[in-house]
Amino acid sequence: MDIITAFIEADGSVTFLNSPEMRGLHLGPSKIRRYSHVEPASPVLRLIFHALRLLGDTGAVSDWTRDWPCCWRARIINGPILAGRWYNRQSAIRAEIEFFNQNGVTR
């Protein structure tokens, strides 16, 4: 079962967490903003990861960085670094989504 996370604000605006389930949905004009980073837990790998990501979030290099066999962490922008380390990126993303489902998204 696919789950789409959405937050409906008092002013009627809707915020969705970007996910593979969202691709292909046409919901009208939208903005994509980053609220978090899932990144290597190791400071050295994290530096390399972000340097390589300057090349972009799509393409062969970014795809390669997503599959690194290392511990990952989830860092909320202007918020906490989530407790825990995950042994694959997808597990860190699941923890990040759980955080947003429990705490919402702040603007």
C-alpha cells in the first residue's frame, strides 16, 4: 500500500512530503523545498557526499551516492539530527518520514 503524507494548513494550503508515490500526480502549481537531508553519518563521507551533490540531485553521480554502504543519518533543516544511525539510506528516509508524520512540517 502506498502512503502519501500531506499536511493541510488553516489557510487551506497543502504540504506534501515528496516521495516516489507523488510522481505523476498533477496537483497544480507547486514549490519543492528541502526540509531535511539524509546523509552519511561519517563526517568525511558527509563532506564528500555534499561536494558531489553540488553536481546535482539527479544523474549517475547522485544515484551512486545514494547506494553507499555506510551508516546514514537524517538531519532536519533548522531542527534536530534524528537520534540513531541507519545502515542503509532507505531506512533513514523511513525514520525521517516518521518524524514528519509525528511533528509536521514547519515553514
